[in-house]
Amino acid sequence: MNSKIRMGMIGGGKNAFIGAVHRIAANIDGQIELVCGALSSNPETAKESGELLFLAEDRNYGTYQEMIEKESLLPAEIRMHFVTIVTPNFAHFAPAMMALENGFHVVIDKPISLTLDEAKQLRDKVLETGLTLCLTYTYSGYPLVKQARQMVKDGAFGKIRKVLVEYPQGWLSLPSERDGNKQSAWRTDPSKSGISGCMGDIGTHAAQLAEYISGLEITKICADLNIVVDGRPLDDDGNVLLKFNNGANGVLVASQIAAGEENALKIKVYGEKGSLEWHQEEPNTLKVKWLEAPTQLYRAGQGYLTPSAQFNARTPAGHPEGYLEAFANIYRNFALTLRSKLDGKTPTPEMLDFPGVEEGVRGMAFIENVVASGLSDQKWFDFKI
């Protein structure tokens, strides 16, 4: 295949923060081009947004239904290969299912859907069609997160005993949803966000990162969810005790009312022989501590890193990489996977290293189990899927 992978976008029009992030990330490696879009649930705004991005008039659609229907009728060498869905949570499932039913691969901003049942339906459709679904759990795209994961997988720390992950933000410390802030308005609205606020928005990131790096799966939870800002209908803060499938324990803290915090995602993983520590706000350093040896600092861009970390690094050592590059790694790996499949080849493990539909199902299971635990007096809940 000697052409770019063609992308259609649903949502993400003018004044939408995450749509621009997706477009930048998809464009960084020159593998993907945006060829069509239905960029808002408002047809007029959708058309205006497409014009601002110079979409062809006949591929600047007013609704996602129109886009998927008309794109499916185009010749194979012209129509989009996949659709990216960058809408609020409640508008993920229907376009994703329609895209899969019409033969299009899918990228979805997390969480995958509004409910666990919807997530399972998408998983079943992916298995039925053989198509690829990618979920943008961005933090798994950082090079030193991949370094950490590989070191754990290689047994450098021995058996993992404890995982601590925290994700504090402060941007919802005040009721900004009542002052016209669109980002906070839909995230605190159960009809658009789902049954959880903070845990659904950022707690799922923390849970996915804990499982991704440790290679373990959460099996039991004990949750304490809080609504700190008066009148808010969904949780804006919470703490979760964790049990993993190898017997390890953990703690997950997520909060959006931690005044003064920006995006302070941090994780520590402790094994028998040593531990690792990574901070999202300082992503180019991985701290490794040993039981009987000095602490080591691993730095992005260095030749001593694992092949998976080097595959996802973009700049020489000392040149900071961050959120957009990590986001781009997910898109790049997804695009390389699609290109391999379209060429009749088998994608490499490095290409396949992006979150998929199973992570989407586990993310929705995390949300529903945490909320059930938070509402109950029962101490431990089995992590049910």
C-alpha cells in the first residue's frame, strides 16, 4: 500500500480541545491523513468546522450517519480506512458500532462507551468482523512507560508485590460547570459522562496504567467515592484499594478537586528486588530503586533502553517529549498495524502495542465495579466483567 491511511473524524470540531489533539497526533508521522469528517452533533457547526480544516465539500458531512453511509459507497482506493470518535462518552457507542458494521476500523477516545454492556457489544463486533479498535489511553504511549513495562515483564524486580498509582487534578475544585465551562459541564453530567465523573474520566487512566506496567489484572476492589463540590451529581474524588491476580495489593487515588494540581499522574510498582517510579509531568525520567544497590535514573532517548522504549522514542536524549508524542505513538502503532493488515502482512509486536477493545471493556468494568463498591458497605468487591 503506497498511500496514507485515510481517517474520518466524528466530533472534535471548532472549540473542541481533544479533537485538535487527535489531529496533531495522527499527523505527526505522516502515516495518516484526515479525508472526511462529521465534526459536531450540530450539522451547521459540523460543516463550519470542516471548512476550517479544508475538508472537501462533498466529504464534509453534517452527521456521522451520513458520513459512514456515503463513505462506505466510495471506491476502496478513496474511502476512509478508519474513523476516530472524539465525542463525549454518551456518543461513543452508536457511531463505533455503525462504523464496524460498515467495515471501518475505529479509534475511540476513552472510555470506550457509556456502559459495560455497550463495551461488550463492541468487543463482540470486533471479534465478529476482524476489524481493529484502538482506544487512546495516552499514557501507555510514553517511551519510559514502555521501558518500565518491559523491565517488569523481564523479571528485573522479581514478583510484583504492590502498585501505587495516583492521578490528582485541581481543575474541578470550583463548580465551573455552572459558569459555562463546556469541558466540565459534560463531564459532570450523568447523561453525557455516565455513572462516574472523576473515576470515569481519570481513574480509568490510572487503572489502565497500573495494569499495563505491572502486567497484572485487578481482581478485587474496595472503593470510597466522594462528591466534594456541593450539588455535583457525580464523584469528583475517590480512593480505591486494589487486589491483583498474583496476590499483589495496591492503592489508586484519583481526584479532580486537588487544588493546585495540574495533571500529576504518578505510579510506583514494587517487587521483591526493587521498584520503579514514573511521573507524567516529568515523563522523560524513570526512577528505578534496588533493594541492595544505588538508585538508577533511566532517561528517554538513550541507547540502553529496551527495543520497545526506543521504538516509541522520537528525539535524541535531552530533548523533551511529552503528551502529543505519546498520543502520536498510539496513532502511529495503530496505523502501522492497519497498513500491515492491508498489505496482507502480520503486524509486529511493536506495532500491536496500543490499547484495544479488551482494555476498553476492562475500563468500563472498572467504572461500574468502583461505583458499585462505593455505594455499598461491603468491604471487598470482586472485579466482575
